[in-house]
Amino acid sequence: MILTAGDYENMLKDGLIQNLNWLEEEFNFLFNSKERNYSQEDRALAHQIIKDITESIHCSEDVRLEELLIDTLKSIKSIYPELF
């Protein structure tokens, strides 16, 4: 099977969308049980995770993915404002 550029782009987008879903799940897993008692290390970890996922989305140059990233970050921020 030969992949075209369009196939590759679709696979990349699907992977990035999965990363956004993972991002929300990861924040819930890591920080939900902390009851807002976040350490400096928790904040640093949250910022590093956000930085890494943001860089991977920005590399795609897809406006829709950036919009999804913004929506995802807003959702996370509404639940964990102390980590931002």
C-alpha cells in the first residue's frame, strides 16, 4: 500500500487529536486527586506537558488543530486554574 501526502497528513492529524484527548485524561489522572494542593513540581510538570503538546500541534500548521488545542486548554484551565 502506497501512502499519499494526504494520507500522511490525515494520519498526523489523527495522532495529534489523540494527543489532545490524552492531554485531558493525563491532567485528570495526575492532578484530580490532589485536591488543589499542588506542589511546585506539579506546576512544573503541568507546564512541561502543555509546552510539549503545544509544540507538537504548532508544528502541524493546521488551524483547526490549533483551535482544538485552545479549546482543550480552556477546558483543563477551568478545572485546574491553579496549574496555569
